[in-house]
Amino acid sequence: MLLSLHNWFPQRRFLRAGAALGLCFFACWESASAELIYSKSRRFRIPFQFDAAELKRLGAKEVQLFVSRDGTRWQPFESVPPATSKFTFEAPEDGAYWFSVKTVAASGLEYPAGPHQASLNVLVDTTVPQLELTLEENEPGRVRLAWSAHDDHVDLTTLQLEFMEPGGTDWLPVAIRSQERGQTTWTTDHAGIMQVRGKVSDLAGNTIDATVQTNVAHRPNRANERPDAGKPVAQQPEKMNTVEVNAAVKSQPLVPQLTSATSGPVPIVTTASTPLANAIDTAVPPVETVAPAGKLGHYVNSLMFRIAYNLDGIGPSGVGHVDLYITEDGGKKWYHYGHDPDRSSPVEVNVPHDGEFGFAFRVTNGLGRVTSPPQPGETPEVTVTVDRIPPIAKLHPVQPASELDQNQVLISWTAQDRDLGEKPVALFCSTAATGPWEPVQGWQPNTGKFVWTVPPMLNAPFYVRLDVRDVAGNITRVYGDTPFLIDRAQPRARVTDVESLTSSPQ
């Protein structure tokens, strides 16, 4: 290769800010296409490398830069001596620009010969994205946040929303799905100014920050609340994927000679597929969303879920109603959630916010006989904890693990969450920053480090990915920034000649 653009962190697909930026992309003139790079500056440098011996042999006198707005029609932009080693380009406007370089020899011939081949494709974007936030109080103690992010090249992976409770000092993450438009609601027990801040960037690195606030009234004393028996406690949230929980119904005997049904064992909670789960391109061992050791109940990451139940002790009059009761304080206070309209398992439940909810069933026979509603202090038949906040995780650079075994590397990380479970961490590797990804280690305990023996067939630089999953099924995924290379070559010196440094005696 005679000439190439300078290689500098190719995994970064946008240019850093500055008055003059170095475009850092590696390409051969023989390549048929060039990766798109985003720049938020119209002025940048284009460094190039050359083979000094080859240029000397050709008697190269200049290096020419050509630019195109469509990749097919080319215009000369600048000619520089080879020793300059860079071009400085300033775009007249935002948009896409293709670049090609040719070397002119002393004979007047151009290298490489033939049509131009784009070796660099830059999209200049100086426009800052738009982020609109709307925060309002729907009812005392309950707020609704809506957001809208606008940009032709918005990077939704950078969307962050945080809130601060009235009178608080800490910013807490708002659990959302990364999409251009959306809304969410939550409740607070504090009165005063609720603040929300957000930011999002585009693929060029332009970033917008937005803030919004609203006044929150004091939430009524829940001890005085008594929801309408015909209206569910939880209002309908935005549509979410569902999860299923199985529980047995504790029912009153429907005829005198039958005995009461007892609560059976509570099976494992299994979560349905979500967009986040589908994004995993490598099969990963499933995580059972049962409670961690020492805790009871089930964990889900959706405000909507189903509770499956069994009806036992059904008499000749059949089943009149299946009623569900809900508690948010472990059974100190119970509220009537509603009826299961089809009296057939499962019953669908919507809750208004994250937290721990307890449930109990009561069944009425066809003649209207029913057990008394759950009483204060009665233990829930099943407990479900809703947790939509993903874990916080950080992946550290890969390091050699041993001086004696060059095939061993140390992968280290930090992961935090209220309920990570017993095996919340999985590791993956890939020779490309964008995958495909192969498993390094399946779900394992959160030890903070793992010594990996790199397979002999992996001779290329590789990237590492960290997945952290809590017991509710929320996943945080972290990608390594730089590749790691194991060089198994062992250079050796070979004596080729011995030459005396002093003259021989005459």
C-alpha cells in the first residue's frame, strides 16, 4: 500500500470537538467503500501515511485530495508535498463528504491509477438535537413525565433522564426505554418542587440538555384512602410486555362437606420476551426472577403482569366472582383491586409504580357465599416486587493476568443494584466492536473479576462485553472501549556475521 489515511481509534464513529479535528480512519485505496464518520465541526484535519521508500522511488512530488458530495463526481480540493502528511478541510455546509487521495509522481503519472475510490466518508452535522420535556402532576403525589427527542441522527443510546424528589439532593435515574418519544408516571410522598433533567446526543456528538420542574401537592394520608370497590387501585399505564406469576388461591369451602384448599407451592416467575432481551444476539442462560436468598416473593420488570391461580372446592352452584385484593405495606392495609371478569386464570394486574405489592384472592360461589376480605395484618398469598431500574455497571480495561501464562487475561468490573441475585454477570467477546458476540462465561456470581484463558484460535484483537442483570430481569450492557491483543509470537535474534572493529596487525 502506497498511502493510507491515519488510523486512530476506528471504533469511535464521530470526531471530537475542536477548532481543527484529526479525521482518524484507516482505509486502503483499494477499498470499495468507506465507513461513515460523523463530525460536529466543519473544519478538520485529514492525516495520511505514506511509504517513504516507495515515494522516493517514484519521485513523488505532491499528494492530491479530492472531494465529492455524492461519491461519484469528484473535484480537486488541495495539493500538498508528501512531507506535509495532512490536509486541512473546511466544509461549506453540513452534509456528507467523500474523500479520495492520489499521489503524483515525477513522471506525471497518478497513483493509484483509475477511477477515484472513496477512502473516507464524513457526515458533517453541526445541528444540536432537540429534547422536549413535559412534567405535570396528574393527581396529588403523582407526576407524569413525557419526552420527545428530535434529530436526523439522534443517538438514543445516550438518552438519559433523571429526577430529584422535592427537598432532595440526589439525582435518580428515570427507568425508561430508549425511544424518541415516550411517557412514564410515578408517585412521591414528598410535597414541593419535583425536578427532572435530561440529555441526549446525536451521532456526531452534539449534546442537548433540558430541565423541567413542577410543584407537587402533598399526597393524601393513605390510611384514609379506600378505593372504590368497582375501580382498580392501579390505573392503566402505557402498554408493556407481560410477565406471569403462578399462585394458588386460598378459597372458602363452597359446600359444607368439602375441605378448604390450601396454598400450594409458588412456582418460578418467568418473564416474557422484551425488546431488551431480544437484543442479545447470543444465547444466554435464563435468569429466574425469584427473590434473592432471604427474601420472599417474585420480581418483575413491568407494571403489567398476570397472576395465575387454581380454583379448588367448586360446588354445584359454580363460581360467582373471583376477587383480588392488594396491599402495599405487607398486609397492614388491604384494598379491593377488582374482579376477574372471566373467572378464569390468569388475572391481569396493572400497578402504578415500582415497589412491593402483596395479593390475596377471595372466591364467591354461585349463591353468593364468600370468605371475609383479607384483614389487617394478614400475610399476602403472593408478593410481587416491581423493579424497572437497571443495575449500574462499569467494565474496566482488560489486563494480562499472569506473567507466566500469556494466554490468561483479567476481566474486571463493578456492578451495583439493590437485588442482583446470585449469578447476575455474563461476559462476552468479539473481534469487532459491533459483534457478533460469543460467550466468555455464562451467568456467574458478581465477584468483580474473572481470569479468562483465551482460546488459541483467537489471534486477533478482541473486545469484551459485560451484561449485568438483576432478579427482575433488567439488563445493563457495557462495551469495552478498546480491543485487547495477545501476541503469542516469540522473536529471536539470529547471528548473521561478526565483524572486527580494529585493524589487523601489518
